[in-house]
Amino acid sequence: MGKEESREDSVVEIIRESRKFLHDISNKLLVASGLGLSVLNAVKKGEELDEKKLSKFERSLNAVNQITEMAKAHRSYLISKSEADTSSMRK
């Protein structure tokens, strides 16, 4: 396998992983947004923050925290691919 094929394979892998990453965070964003909006609407109406609403709010924050961790992991993945690509170009 030549350098060009290897580079193409690497690009295809990065694209595939990035599409999966975007799909996964999109799902988490929908969850966070939906749950957060539900609680916000209840607060705006002056409803009491019962256990059910607090649970929704907590799940919304958990989804945001998961997105943060996923973004950090994907950034590390891209950096490692970039560094590997850069080091292979020097050879």
C-alpha cells in the first residue's frame, strides 16, 4: 500500500468518525434541548419544581456534560490523526 492510499484511507476514517461524532452529539443536543425547554417552560409558568422537573433538568445537564466529553475525545482523536499524518509526511 502506497503513501497516497494510506493517506486516503486515513481521510476516509476521519470522515467516518466525524460523521458518527456529529450524529451522536446531535442526538445528545436534542435530548438536552428538549428536557431543558420543558423545565424552562414550567418555570416560566410559575410551576413548582417537583422531582420530575428536577430530574429532567439533571438529565439535560448530564447530556451537556456528555457532549463536552465527546467533544474533548473527538478533538484528541483529530489531533492524534493530524500528528500521525504530519510525522508520516516527514519520512
